[in-house]
Amino acid sequence: MDEKTEKEWSELQAKLLENNGKLKAVIASVRMKETEKKRGELTVQELQELPDETVVYKALGRGFVLAPKIQIQEAMKGGGESLTSELEKMKTTKEYLEREQSGLESEMKELIQNSPFLKARLMGGGQ
């Protein structure tokens, strides 16, 4: 196999592995943020059932403090909106990484088809 093809193959493999790692990280982050958002929505629903004058506990570090229900509801709604915008950004990044992954895979297939030495090596018949 010529040196140019070997170098190109190695670079494509490295890019593919790097992209795959980034994609998995973004997917995990999206799942985590979606869970966090859903938990916040459920908490807001539960708070709506309570009377307005109810005082509830709010997490603060490792402890809890009393806070008015209205204050907590507003904070949770604001947090939900920021989570929604973060999720949109993450989903855009995920789509970009998926397109890049597909492009890299296509380049690798093309390189294999155009290089008989590489094709033979990958099929087990080469060096």
C-alpha cells in the first residue's frame, strides 16, 4: 500500500473515533438534560396542586430552606426555559456530528473502493 493512502486511512480512522466519542458524549448530555427537564415539569405540576400560601422546601447545596411556593415555581419555570434552549443547541450539535460521521464513513468507503491494497488488507489477504 502506498504511503499516501496509509496516511489518509489513519487520519480518517482518527477523525472517526474522535467524532464518535463526541457524538456519544452529546447523546448522553441530551438524555440527562431531558430527564432534568421532565423532573422539573413534574415538580411544577405537583406545586400547582398546592395552595398559593403554602411554604415549601427548596434545595440549597446539601441542605434545604423554606421558600414561598410562587418563588420556587417561577425559578423552576425559568430553569425549564433555559434547559429547552440548551437542549436545542445540543440537538443541533448532535445532528452536525451525525452528518460529519456519515461523511467520514463515506470517505472511508470510497478510499477502500479506490485502493485495492487497502481492500485486500482489510479483507485479511494483505500484510
